[in-house]
Amino acid sequence: MDTNTLSAFIAVAESHSFSLAAEQLFITQSAVSKRIALLEEQLSQKLFDRIGRKVTLTEAGRELLPRAKTIISAIKDAGRAMGNLSGIVKGPLSLAASHHISLHRLPPVLRRFTKEHPDVQLNLRFDESEIAYNGVLHGDLELALITLAPQPDPAIYSQSIWIDQLQYVVSRDHALADKKHVSLEELTNYAAILPGASTFTQQIVTEQFRRKALDLNVGISTNYLDTIRMMVSIGLGWSLLPETMIDSTLTVIETGSAPIQRHLGYIHHRDRTLSNAASKLVEMLSYS
């Protein structure tokens, strides 16, 4: 059993395909099959069921998968720890950022980072916060810049960098636009435009309504705040948006409820040694 066979096993298990695993590992499908066959021979266990084109884990495969990931993660972590001793800032940095942070917060930090550390190979993904969060939790990403989870997993270290003050908004010609005060209960009579139910942002909003035993009336759901701003501005419903995104097309409505904040920042796995590159980026974010 070695890292090549375990990496092939993980790739097939996650992609449910020998051909896709081969593409991910930049080797031939035949090489993947040989590695899996060798691993099955070493363990005296069948790891995959192959029915037509469908590839699924056997019970033995399901037992091995988390252990294989732990082994590969530990080996990579040891390599990073040894590499960090040189103090040189170079090599790959796997990073994900939410769409909102990528558009409105990250550009100046990223510009400075790439200028000062040109030898870092930045592998940057643009993901929804919840997807990036899971990527860090499962060891696929070194860092993520996201809307922080209200109740993160104990394995996740999170640090708030920016705070979004959220305001209830409607279009200038919405039925509620001219009212001096609108209760949360009254808001439930009108359609809301919010990020999806599984997002950290909607969880924060839902909690405020839940404390008053109210249910949200969500008419449209999208996870792109710029799209939400556009739809609110043409009168399709109300929403909550960061103050920094509110322009002349929107009217802020006062509900008398406690202010809603969402914290934006970075996360990494507590059991993962950060590379020098990740540490430098974290340092820059702390002073952004």
C-alpha cells in the first residue's frame, strides 16, 4: 500500500469513474485499474462494485475511504511542515472564495499577494460559502474566504476579517417603500428574495424571524447577491443586503429589530499545517 494506490482509490471513489479518476491523476485508465487491483490484492478485499458503467464502493471500500484520506492528508501535512522550515514562500496554494468576497473584498489583497509572492501557484476556486467550507473540512482546500458559519465544526478554525451590516431593502416603488416602520410580521406578507435555505446568510435571517415565531415568505432564491440587488431594484420582492451594496435604486426599511450582521473571513482545518504561502495570505488578510 502506497500513496499512488491510495490516491487512485480516493479518485475513483469520489468520481465514481475509472476514466475520470485517470484524468484527475494525469495517468491512463489502465494504470488506475492496475493500482486498484494491487490495492485489492494487498488488502484481500474487493473495494468497488462495477455494474455496467456504474462504480460504487463495497462495504470494505467505504471503511477504507476515510482512512485513506487521513493517510494522504497526513503525508501532505508532513511535506508542508518540512517545506515550511526553509521559510521560502512558494508552491501551490489551494484556496476558495465566495462570489461576494471575490468581487467586493478580495481583489486588493490578491493583487498585493501575487505581486509580492510570484512563486506561489495559486489554485483559486470561486464557490458558494457552504461548498468551500466543506472543501476545507474534508481536506480538499487549504484556505477558504467565506461567510462564516454561525456554528462551525470544532475541526474548523475561523477568523472574522470583515463585518457586513445587513439592511432590509425594497425598490423605490415597492408598497413598503414609503412606510416609516415595517414590522417583521408585516414583511412576511410580501415575497422575499434571499440566498438558498442551506446558506449561512439565510440561516442568520431565518433565526431572527424564528425568534418571533414567524416564517419567511421566500419567493425567489439565488445565492448571488448582485443578482438579488437587481431583482429587488425592479420590484420583485424585499431582501437583506450589505450596506456596501445599497445604491440609489433601493430604499432601506426600518423594522425596529436587532441589527443583523454577517461575518466574513477565512477558515482552515485545525489539524492541517498551513504552508508558508497560506500563512502569508492570512497575514495580509489580517491587515486588510
